[in-house]
Amino acid sequence: MLRTHTCGELTLKNAGNSVVLCGWLQRSRDLGGMTFIDLRDRYGITQLVFNMETNASLCEAARKMGREFVIRVHGRVTERSNKNLKMPTGEIEISVDSFEILNEAKTPPFTIEENTDGGEDLRMKYRYLDIRRSPVKEALLLRARVAAETRNYLNKVDFIEVETPVLIKSTPEGARDFVVPSRMNPGEFYALPQSPQTFKQLLMVAGMDKYYQIVKCFRDEDLRADRQPEFTQIDCEMSFVEQEDILNTFEGLVRHLFDAVKNCNIGELPRMTYAEAMQNYGNDKPDIRFEMKLIDFSTLSKGKNFKVFDEAGVVLAICAKGCSEYTRKQLDELTDWVKRPQIGATGLVYARYNTDGSIKSSVDKFYSPEDLKLWMEKCNAAPGDLVLILAGEEHKTRKAMSELRLEMGSRLGLRDKDNYRALWVLDFPLLEWSEETQRWHAMHHPFTSPKPEDVGLLTSDPGKVRANAYDMVINGVEVGGGSIRIFNKELQQKMFGILGFSPEDAQAQFGFLMNAFEFGAPPHGGIAFGFDRLCSLFGGADSIRDYIAFPKNNAGRDVMIDSPAKISAEQLKELQISIHKP
Ligand code: ASP
């Protein structure tokens, strides 16, 4: 090795030792007779000191080096007079005897320190410099830790890691596929997996029993903030199990991860049905760090000649504790907030429960004090609280109220990042009606099995069929989801029929899976966790981007390598692809 130690390990215990360190020059400070340099590597920062009096030429040479020079120093560990107890190496410094420049560096385009002056685009273009900064580096170390602990847990309970191919055929998970042209089969394309779904099921037919993989998945979706076209899943599947077994196994995984990575016990995960989640939170991934449930005011508020409520599909309220003194301005601002297109409400009705016991609402014209008293009772409001009400078409209003609830939760400081509340959401509907395509879509994916007791409804009332499907939700974020699968050819065929596939199409696209079901498929089920998201949750960050070494930007571009990019005419010709400009 070119070094005896790293920049993160020397302490007072090493005082007097001769050492050799390598690293990057983070910054240097000239203080008259002395020059101090912060030397950085992955493990930490160690202070170097050069003394003008004892070695003027060395000190002068050191002063000539710029930021991010790569150097190797020989010196002695000495106790610092000016200690920095915030750093593990803060009690010592290295009195340098000699150094070599291993490589020079141009002045970096942004400051490579804990805090940087570099904007997002610049940092992405020079991601290799950004990764030298400790917050990004720490995020990647955390990611590696989560991956290692995932493997530890799953290996211990007999899962085996199996790789599945990346060049495959379309898997219908609801998004568009990325496709790759095949040179050897002109006019034909591979698809990149949206997930290894069908392969993991085939591994169950193959008798692998318990499979996992930390695997890249690809979905060509319109990019929303914080979505990456390629992302990583912890993908798992088990045979001879029921839903309960999967919930227990993976609750165990997540508990292990919180324990090992965050030193935090998240306790037993509560369970909630999809129907309850929608009713109480207006959302299938409820943030249960705080209550503020949605209260249905429909019966209570109708029939008093207030047209907005009378004509609404649903009238929903939430009670914001301690907010009765919101000013007119705050309420107007909140009204504007719910009217933004992203939220889509037409207006906001409020009722203040004043601390003197009186109630004042924005619809006093229509509702008597007695009416309003009933409102307060219905949502358990106390003097000092503020009741906020939205009305309109059921689905839209629930969604808007869910957003308002989250917003109020944030404003009231009820969504502490370090308070982790996880739960299972169960019994999702199997199917979802799409107005756009005028047909049923699988809510999870077409391989999900209906609840046996609901199979009869498949033909009579498909929208009512519940699936053996589950999501794990932490702090309002869906971190994982899966299902018990169909493992019988006839039922799978029936399912494709309901989803609008002709028997021929179903056979052409999924014959490989249905045929496999004829050779002794075991009952099986599984789950996949969004690995990037899980890491960002552990790291307490909103964005998954910092947990990915080389992420793409919001336009799906890698601005560092400048991709996607055109390919040469030769490559196109070889692939027999011609580009038609509109
Ligand atoms: N393949 C599914 C997904 O990516 C997960 C599963 O059902 O196991 O969401």
C-alpha cells in the first residue's frame, strides 16, 4: 500500500508514530509561520501541519498546491494544541517531513466540502467530485450497509440470491418498457425488465423455494420528481406460503434493517385494509405518524340549503388541533393552496372552535350554532381547534383532503423524520377500471391472486374482488409491495381474459409462464422493496437521488456521460434501424 493509515483513523493513541497518508487536499490555510492542510479520503480528514521555521522550503512547496491535489505525505502524529473534538482525528495532526504530489488537479467547479456552492446540475455533471463530499459519500456508505444487512438477514433465513436476465421480453407492470434492438434478430427487440416478476415465479416452479435479488429495474415512465428510469429493488419470492408468512418474513427484514442500520426498534407493524386507509386517510399509503383522520360530514352537512355541500358526492373534514387562531390571511393562503391544480379543490370551508367555546365558520349563513356544535362533536374537536372541510366528487375530494391532511401535519410539525411509523396495507382491490382505455387493469399486476372467497365475483362484479396483495408503508411512503400469486393455468388465463387479452395474445405473451404452471407449480408469493427509497428513508432525505451513485436528472438524462445520445450511422445500419424525422 502507498499508505500506512487512512485519513480517518489516527488518534492520540498514535502520537509519536511515523505514518504515511494519501488523500486529496481539501483546503489549506496559511497562518504566518504555519500552513495547515486538511487531507481527505473516504475515511475522514486529517490535519497536516507544515512549519516555516523548521522547514521553509517544504512549507513553501505545500503552499503552492491547489485544492484536490492528490498527495502522499510522510510525517509524525503529534498532539494538536487547538483540538477539534467534533472529528475523530481532531486531537492530532501530522507534522509533515516530506510529501509527493501523486496527481495535480484543476480548480474544481464547486467547493468540495460538507456544504457546497455547486448547483444540482453542476454537481451531477461532475458527480465524481460530488461523491467526494461527505454527505453524498455517507449516503452511498449507508446504501452499502443496507444492502449488506439485507443479504445477512435473507441469507440467514435460507433465501438464495439468483440473478435473472436484463435482456428479456416485456413484463406488464403498468409502465412502458425500455427496449433494446437485437442486431442478430433484425426488427426484434428485447425489453429491459420492469421487475424480475415472471422470472422469480419461474424460479419457484423450478423449486428454488426462497429467492431474492438486489436488482436493477427499468420503467420508461414520464418522470416525476424523485423517480428514476432505472432503480433498484430488493426482490423476493417464496414457495408454500400464505400471505401471513410473507408479512412475517418481511416485517422481520425491515425490523432487522431498522435495528442494524438505525439502531431503532419499529415494533410490530399495524395492519390496515385498503378500504380503511382510503376512508380514514384518503390515501393507500397513509402517514400514521399523526391522527387527523378524515371525517365524513356528508349526512351531517346536507339539507341546509348550502348548495356546495348538498350537491357534493362527499363532504370531508379534518380537525387541526390548536389552529383556531389561524388568521384570515393564513386561511386565505390555505384556500389558495387547496385550489392549486395539483390539489384541485374548488374551495375550503372552515369552522373555528374558539377558546371561549364559540364557533365561527365561513358558512354561518347556512348553519346554526347547534349545527356547528354537532360538527365539532363529530370530529372530536376541542376549543382551540380548527375544522377544515372540502366537498365535491368522492374520489377527487378524498385525494385533495389527503393532501391537505399531510400539509397540515407538516405545518404542525407532526411529521418528524426521525420518528418511523411503518404499517401493512392489505386487501387491495384486484382490478381498477380505467376510463381512458375503458377496461379493467390489474391494480398490482396480472399475476396477483384474488382472495379465494372473492373469486366468484370475478365475472359478476370484478371491481369488488379483493386481492391477496399488500404494501408496506413507512411514514407515508410505499416502500414495498407484493402479492400471493396465481399458480394455476386456468385462473391465470381467466385473469388475462378479464384484462382484455385474447386467448391467443395471452398465450403469445405469457405462454411461457402458463405452460410452466402445468408442470407442478407450487403455491407462492413475494414482495419487492424499493431499495433506493428505503435508503433515502433511512438517511432521512426526501430525494432518492443522493442514494444513487450516478443518478439521472428530471429529464431522464445522465448529464455526466451525456446520455441518452445518438448512435452512429454504422450502428444504426447494423441494427437495421432507420430514423424517421417527423
Ligand atoms: N414485481 C412487483 C413490483 O415490482 C413486486 C411483487 O409483486 O413482488 O412491484
